[in-house]
Amino acid sequence: MQEISKAAWIWYPGDFELWLHKEVSIRRDERGSVIPPFWRLDSHTANVKFRKDYDLEQEEEVSLYVEGVYNIALDSRYIYGNPETFTLPAGKHHLIISVFAETVVPAIFLQGKTLSTDNTWTVSTNNHKSPQAASWIFDTPTYKPSTYRLATEEIRPLTVEKLSHTATLLDFGKETFGYVQFHELQGSGKVSLYYGESREEALATEQCETLDEVHLAEKSASQNSDSDSDSNSDSVSNSNANLFTVPNSRAFRYVQIVAEETLQIGDMTALYEYLPVNYRGRFRCSDERINTIWDTSLYTMHLTTREFFLDGIKRDRWVWSGDAYQSFLMNYYTFFDNDVCRRTLTVLRGKDPVETHINHILDYSFYWILGLYDYYLYTGDLAFVQKNADKVHTLLDFCIGRTNEEGFMEGYKDDWVFVDWSEIDNRGEVCFEQILFCRSLEIGSYFAGLFQNPELAQNYEERARQLKERIFSVFWNDEAGGLVHSRYEGKLNNHVTKYANMFAMSFGYLDEQRYESVKHKVMLNDAVQPITTPYMRFYELASLCEVGDISWVLEEIRSYWGGMLDLGATSFWETFDPTQSGVQHYDMYGRPFAKSLCHAWGASPLYLAGKHVLGIRPLTPGYETYLIEPQLGDLNWFEGAVPLPDGDIELHVSKEHIKVTAGSGTGLLRFQSATEPTADHGNIEAKGNHLYELTVLPNIVYNVRYESN
Amino acid sequence: MQEISKAAWIWYPGDFELWLHKEVSIRRDERGSVIPPFWRLDSHTANVKFRKDYDLEQEEEVSLYVEGVYNIALDSRYIYGNPETFTLPAGKHHLIISVFAETVVPAIFLQGKTLSTDNTWTVSTNNHKSPQAASWIFDTPTYKPSTYRLATEEIRPLTVEKLSHTATLLDFGKETFGYVQFHELQGSGKVSLYYGESREEALATEQCETLDEVHLAEKSASQNSDSDSDSNSDSVSNSNANLFTVPNSRAFRYVQIVAEETLQIGDMTALYEYLPVNYRGRFRCSDERINTIWDTSLYTMHLTTREFFLDGIKRDRWVWSGDAYQSFLMNYYTFFDNDVCRRTLTVLRGKDPVETHINHILDYSFYWILGLYDYYLYTGDLAFVQKNADKVHTLLDFCIGRTNEEGFMEGYKDDWVFVDWSEIDNRGEVCFEQILFCRSLEIGSYFAGLFQNPELAQNYEERARQLKERIFSVFWNDEAGGLVHSRYEGKLNNHVTKYANMFAMSFGYLDEQRYESVKHKVMLNDAVQPITTPYMRFYELASLCEVGDISWVLEEIRSYWGGMLDLGATSFWETFDPTQSGVQHYDMYGRPFAKSLCHAWGASPLYLAGKHVLGIRPLTPGYETYLIEPQLGDLNWFEGAVPLPDGDIELHVSKEHIKVTAGSGTGLLRFQSATEPTADHGNIEAKGNHLYELTVLPNIVYNVRYESN
């Protein structure tokens, strides 16, 4: 066999992500009713042209595989008949392959001895733009983009409980996701499946959120089983005789199977479906309860980290910007899977024109910009940010076009001003939104500066500066010692909430005096309306870590997340109210089992542990420089790892000893010691007030002896 | 059976047109290679929500049919199980049906006793806009939008010529379009079809532009014939035993059929496919050659008037703005089919954002705006214009964003500055483009004024005024007596061409002195570069009619269009050069049979006859007022009809007698008479210089006696 160059399936950048997002987004259903998202669902562009200008020393035979209908034009002449194999003449020529495809992404795979599809090809959606073609893991003619599926592996129920002569309850022992499989079918008949994240839900055939009904029949060895379900059935293997795989993927721990008596089912298992990731971030500490919470958080995070970062695996199974923003941050301390970040950022923003806020939520437009900034800060991937630079611009312009005379943003009719699930009045100018808007403008300015657009950078910067001034002149209340919640029809709502204050704090918008005021009068003040959702507790607890209250935060983690574990949770929930009991916990939106028991934002201990206990964060993009500022709190010791783009940081901290090593970049280890510390490498600098710093260079094991305060 | 309200399939406005356009656009192929257009091909939005707020006196059972996957929500609660029939409770409620569909248009048909899908429903693509739902002719559950097909009827070849023992040549007697059918199949084997608009093309198996290959086998009465072709095959009936319909629609007069000896074919016919239209415009005159030209033009026009106005039926089978602009004008004097106008205007403009000019051609953006104006002027359909008001705005803004410091537009890299197929230098600032741009700004201003946007109207008007001033200050050349062609890199190209001049003339941009100068020094000056394409002859001959040279124009029609008839044309061609001979006529783009022999722009005598011989044109939108200014030229008499939105104008003109009647509006009959004319109704007003005017009111037969000059 002749040696050939490495080829990949190529497509228009972003098309694969948009197509996959559309596929994923319509997999949500509720008792058989498909629930498409209520936002515009952009997909790929059907009509594209791939181009390669080549210069071959010798003529070369190439093979071409295409997803879609197509033509081949060499030097603007069609090669009729669409031959799978054809010869490219030697010399300088240009090859254009035009592809049209609606339900799959237009894509090509061409392979010759020296010339193959790769990122030296350009591609256009016939819009006068010809970026480099995109590719990913698809590297053989039959491994087409349209065949993309997550990985699966067989799992078995922990217990199989006979409920009646037709009904069986499977318990897989923990929350999971995948496809139920029936083995050794005999006879034929109808099977109903009632899924439950709780046992109660699986038993409630009239109220469980998800169910399936399939008609099965035993088959001869050469036959497929007879099924009236058609979707997705090629996504899983049905090749074994008398094995049937339910075509729909579901979230469940329990499944109640009700089969007609005319059908006998042998073994019942499931295919667990997951995104293969590396477990790079690690955390262990002297408190086993916190370790269990961290493990359960990681499992929750992995279940919701799929084709994209989903909010929850039972519901909504959608990509929400506010939810994804937290997943991004947790990912940087766990999987460091930047592919899923890019996929998620790409599909959240979708295509122009911007007609609505992302997910129709005002705050969620800003989280997208914040998320893109963090992506750059943690990964250093400038190329991806550059690809999105215009989209930052058009999104910000959409926002600017909706500011009022004072430069504030208010919710328009049909906009959802979310902030948080709680009793708050979000009419008018909500301070929290202005803080996020201001930060988004600053990021827009920073990006514009990176990409040689000083005029735009200056414009956004000036706008941000003015906005920040106005925010403090309008919303700051000296008496309350913080920012008030909102102004509606010219009247300030003097209610102080934590939302704007904690974000202003984390964005560095508070001078020292205001910082102290917000810390004591807002964040640590029990009289201020408490935050009750895990969603906003993410930021609240992070803020409390920032203000140095790590022991209080650890205690909160033990009681709130530990509270779910005490109720048997195997993954963390969408909401948790410790005052409820029994099936009350599963109720939401007026439906008894609507609550998601595996929700990404429930996994925030991952972020708190990585950023605030291990205390590791990048200072410049891609961890070129970074900070390590560990906080023991009430722990005796902890250890863990945080992934860098190139290598990891390994850290062990006890009350007397800090051990650290890093794979790349230049770190600054900052710690407090009651006595003069020592290190076996580098120089420890005293910063006053028991504070010390040590510069951490790559691939050196630093052992520091110190005395914890 | 209970009486039920009238229901229609409904969808998001524009979606059906975009979907159909995409389907039609990818039907072009060249010897088996599909040729998608080289512009962005927008399609429908997959994810939509239909909404009805209702108030029922009694509960009501309704039936629901949907194209796509969907859910039903009554007062925000899902009705699980998607029942085909369900009961709506009495009282005030809201019903939302969410539909997702990719390859067909998301559409619903709901029917109850009093409540049905109609244009009282709103629909959203989840973009915060909720326009009235659109509907058309689809009014039963099974007559779904996705089943839309043009009409067909069987036609038979005029001659069947046996070329060899395997090859047969069918001649259908004239240019046509449709699907070949084989009857009484026996045996099995491969059949090749070589289509020809000329006999030579059908015989040239290696060079003809279109061909098909099908594998056929006789079948039992209950079986369909075996075919490896899958596309479109459900578009035509294959229900007869041993009848096979070729799935691809083709343009042809001749078809060479080559069948393997193992297959016997009986009768060979075709299904002529056409858009059902009314032949409302009529024209007859004392010159039979001109009558034949008019009839052949009408047939050409009908063949290219299909789902949309196509350029040509063999090639390109695409929707081009410049070509369609002329079809619009011809349509107003023939079919007055406003559905096809709206469909064409909708798909040409597509969706925002505007990334390129329409069809990638600078001029073609302007023709779209001009075409929308004409549509309003001829039909008075303000609602459609209003639906497109934002799109006029965004297209003009795109153009304005590409003006240079002097406010002129130049072709950007990748823009096609077309003007005409001829030897002209279109680099830099082309005067013709500025004239069209100026007119487009004026139209933009007019529309903005209609829709209560005085600020925008003022902005466009001022911009147009300044542009017009600059056009004349830069491009007008007193010596040459007209506008010069262009300026490139600051240097005027003093070459005078007719393009800018004839459009400036027709837009009323020339004062009396310049008008006379352009008339004599440009339009009637043989030294000026002649226009040779039927495309631009459309405007040239119309201009010459305007300047009163109707006899010269009639002579041109006789020789140029008559020249094609003399060569056996049964429809008019894309181009015609009388100096060529034989198969030279069929050559184009370096391919021997690439020329389209049925091209819409070849039908311009329809427009010249209606607007300039019958002399009928609207003065205010929808023919509320209109002008009739007949020109006999060298004809002894003519008669004809021009459609109005409500009724027709019937006109008969001889040298002594004018007879006119109109169905609606207020007309002004203007004519010259050497002697004092008389009329049996109304008052004839003398306007001086032998010019007379008579006001024409609806439904009165006016007989005018006069003496032609």
C-alpha cells in the first residue's frame, strides 16, 4: 500500500458545533412531548465551497468522500460524474469542491499521496469570507462528522426488584445517563420504561418526567429487533441477536420496566454514555466528608459535561449561558477540556444577526463575554478568541443599542432579566446588570486592543469608564454600605442585595473603603436577603473565600452539599432546601418530579476547592504567570492538582509544610507564616504582616517549611 | 358531518419561499454534477412557535396536523402524547404549538368547529417577533406545504426518429420543460437520456449539457418500477403499471433515448411542468411577425415563470435579481401573478445579515429595491412592502457602509460589478452603479416616509440629493453630451456608454437640455458603443420608445427577435448574434451547448408592447391613476389588454379610432391627432401641439375618433 498523507474531514468553522447543538437541543422531551428551546436555534450553512490552491510536482491520484451532494471543479471546470477517485494534474492548479447538505454538515475528506484535506484548505459559505477549514477527530473516510457519538460502556443495575408479574424496578446505584438495553428477548410485546432520578419518580408512572414505550419481538440471529422507534437507533449497537437498545438517551438512577406478558426479557442493562475526559484536577483533604462532596461534584460535573456543558441531564438538557459560565470555571480545575468550552461558547453565541439576548436573558449575554475572557485567561488560546472577535463586537453593539439615556441597560419587553431565582424586583435599571455590562465593555475593549482595533478599544473603554462612574453615583448607598438593587421609573429601590456587590467586588470595582464596607455590611451581614440557590451561591461562596472566610465556606459546604448526601444524593441538585422533606425535594415548576437531581451548578465545590483552597489562578493568559495562595481554613491538610495548558500544578499543604511543583509558567506562591519559613529551592521574600512569597519555576519540587497562622 | 371553519396550513412568513428556493436552486446540474449557487442559500428557520389566544363559548374538539416534531401547550401546560384530536376548553386560553423541522417548513393545520389555523394566529422564530402566520393554497390536512409541486400535463413528441437499434430521438416540436415518461416497459436495463434544446445538442452525447441515466425493469401491476434514482420521484405519478417517469425535470425540445437491448420501451411521452397562470395581458397588431414574436415571448416568459422567476430553464435555473427585475415588469403586462413576484422578491433578499450584494452583484442589490418599488407601483400591495421595509433599510445600510469618501460605491474585492456582458471597464466608480444607488436611496426614502420614519426618510433623501449632485459634477461631460462610464483611481474614463445615460433618463434625472443631449448624442448616436445583449436591450429599447422612436424599435424587434424565429427558435435565447451561423449559436462559456435557448430576458417585447405600444403604465400605486399613451409607430392597428389589480384595461387603436375601457382606477388617455378628435363619453381636453387628453373612468367604453399624425 502506498504511503499517504494524513487527511481529515473538513468543514466550515463552527458548522459542526451548530449542527451538533441543534441535534442535542431537540433531545429534551417531557413524557413524549419534544421540547425545543425557546430561543433561535442556528444550524450550519448548507451551501459551502472548499478550496485548495496546490502545486504538485507530479500528478497524483486522490480519493474523495463527501457528506452532501457536490461537484468537483478543477481550475473552474467541472469533473463530471463525481468519481470517487480522480487524478490531479501536476503544477499549479486550484480545486474547488462545492457541497450542499441540510441535515448533516457539508464536509469532505480527500486523500492522496501528498495532498489531503487539512487546515491548509479554505472554505466559504459563499459570503466572501474564506477562513481555514475546521477539522477535529474525524480522520478516516468512514468516520464522518455526522457519525459523532459520545462514548458508551455497559453498566448493570445494582438491584433488580420484581414489583409485580409485569413490572420490574432497576436501581443502577447512582445517577447515570444512557440507553437501557434488553437482552435475550423472547416472544413479542410492548415495553414501557419509566425513568426516575429518584425511586419515587420511577414508580410514578403517571408523573415521572421521562418515559419510553417500545414494541419488541425476538428475532433470528440475522435480523434486527422490530421496533417502532426510529430516532438515534443507529447510535448504539443492536447487532447481537435478541438484544434491543432503547433509542433515547435518558437520565436516571432507577428504571421501572413494564413488559406485556407475551414478551420475556432476560438480562436488563444500560449503556452509560459519557464524554471521554481526563481527570486532571484532583483534591483530597483531611476531611472525608469534603472529599466525598468533591467526588460527587466531579461526577455531577462529568455527567453534565457532554457534547456541550448542559445545565442538567434530565432537564433542561439545554445549553444555558449562565450555567455554562460556571461549568467553564469548574472545567479549568478538573478536566481542562477546552474542546467542550469552545463548542459551548460557539453555539451559545450562534450566528448574526443578534436579535435577542443569549437564551433571551440579559445577564446571559454578558456571561458569554465573561466566559470568553476566562477561556483566554485560563487557556491562552488567542486564535479562538480572534475567531469570535467580531461576535463580541456585534453582541456589545446590540447591548449598546439598548442602553437608555444614562447608558444603563434595562430589560426590554420579552427580555428576561434573570439574576437569580428569588424574590427580587428586576424591573427597570438593575444594578447587577450594569456591573456585568461594564465588565463586558472592558473585556470588549481588551479584545479590540489585542486585535489591532485601537479606536474600538478606546470607544468601549470610555463607555465602560462612564458607566462605572454612573453606577456608583446612582446605586451606591453610603448608609447601607453597598450598591442597592435597582432603580425603576426614576425611583431607587433601596433594597440591598448581594448580587451587584459581590460581582463588583470580584471585578475589582470597589476601592478599599467600599470593599471593607461591602464585606461587612453586605456579604457578612445576616440581615441582607440570603442567597438560596446553588447558582448564585457559586459566586457568594467564592466572594466569601476572597474576603478570607474560608473556614465559614468549608462549613457551608459541609452542611449544604453534605445535606444532599445525607438524603442519598449521588449527584448534586438543581436546588436544595434543607427545610423540606421526602418527595418535597423533587417538586419543581408545579410538577412532582420536575427538579433536576444532577445539575452542573451543583458542582461548585470543584471551583471553590481549586481556586480558593488550593488557591490557584492564572494572572496572565494561559498561566504564563499565576498565583498559588492556599487556604487551609479549618483543614489539617489538603493536596491536589490543577491543570495548566502545558503540565499541571501539584500542591500539598499542611500546617507546617507546603510542597509544590508546576509543569510550566511562572508562579507566585503566597502564604502566611507565623515564623520565618524556609524553602529548599528559590528565595522566600517577606512581604510584611506574616506574608511571604516564593517564585515557582517549572519542573522543580519546592518544599516549604512554615508555621500556619 | 359537523360544519367546520375553514383552516389552512400556516407557517412563519417567508419560510415557505426560502425553503422552496433552496429546493429549486439545487436542481441545476451539468452532466450529473449538481451546481448549487455561489451565493448564500438561506432557508427557513427550523424552530418556531405558533400561538393563538382564543375565547370559546363552548369547549371544542380540534384536529391537529403538523409538519415536523412538536409539542402542544395549553396555557403553558403540555398536552402529552401529541393527540391528533383534543379538546380545547371554553373561555379564554392560549394555545402554543412548538414545531421543529429541518427539511420541510415547520407548519401546522388545526381544525375545529369554530377555531382553525388562519392568519389570526401569530408565529415566532423565537426572536421576540410575532408576526401573523402566513398561509397560501394549502387547505386540507394532506395538502401540506412540503407537497407543493407545479402543475403537469402529458405532452407527446411531434416526431419519433429511430437513430439506431438502441437510440431514438424525440422531438417535442418546441422548447419545453418537464419529465420524460416511458410506457409499457418490458424486460430490464439501462436507459440514457440526452436532452437538447437543439437537435444538435441531443445528438451530442458527450457534450450535451444535461443527461440522465436510469435503470428500469418491467413490473407487475402492484409494483413500482425499479429505479436507482431517488430524488423527486414522488413529484410525479408512477402509479401505472410499467410506466416510469424520469425523476429529474429538464429543459428540452429534443431527447435522445438510448436503451439497452434487454429493455423494450413502448410509448415515450413527457409531463410538461408549468406554473398555472392567467393569460391576462394580450396583444395583437397588424403585423403578423410581431404577433408571432409576442406569442413566442409569452411562451418564453411562461416557461421561465415557475416557483420563481428563473433566468433560463436549462441554465442557470437560478433566481437572479437583474433577470427577475425584467420578469417583474413583463409579468405586470402579462400574467399579473403577484404571488410569484412576492416569492421571488422574498428569496432574492433572503435573511439578514447582509454579507454580500444580492447574487454577489453590486447592481443586483439595487434592482431588488427597484423591483420592490415597481411591485408597489403596479400592484398597490402596501402590506408586502411593509414586511420588507426593514430589509430595504439593512440592504441600504450595507451599501452606505461601502461608499467611499465622496459617497460613491465601488466594487469591493469579490464584488461583481456586472452592468452588462460587454467589453467595458468596470473598475472604480462606475457611473451606472451610482445612478442605480441614487434611485435606490430615493426609494428607501419614499418607503421610510410611508412607514412613519421621517428621520430615516430625510436621511436617505439628503444622501440621494448629494449623490445626484456629485454624479453630475463628476461624470457629466458637456462635450460628449452625456455621462461618462466611470472613474478609476481618480482618473475619468471618458468613454461614454449608454448604461448610465438611459437609466438617468428613465429616472427623470436629466433636465430638458441634458435630456435632448443624451437623446441625440448618446441614445441615437451610432458612434456610441452599441448594446448587444437582450438583457440591456430591454432598457435601451424602452428608452428609445420614451424618446419617441417607436417605429425604429418595432423594426429592431422584427429583425432581432425575428432573426431568432428565422433560425427556428420556439422560445427566445440568452444571447443572439445574427452574424453567427449553425451550431455557433449554441456555444457559450467555452461549451458547445451551454447557451440557454429559453431565457426570460429574451421576452422583452412583452414589456415594450404593453408599456410603450399599448402605452399603459400606473402613475400612482396599484393603478389608482394611470396613463394610456398608445403609439402606433408603423403599425396600422393594434389591440390588447393590460391587467389591473382589479379588472383590466382593454385598448384598440387604429389610425382613426381609439377604443378603451378599464376595470378600475382613473386613467388619462393621451394621444395626438391632426384634427379635432371626438369621444362618445367624457370631455377631450386639448393640450396644444396636437396633443389631447381624455379622462377614463371605470367600466365605460370610450370610443374616440381622431386622425393619427
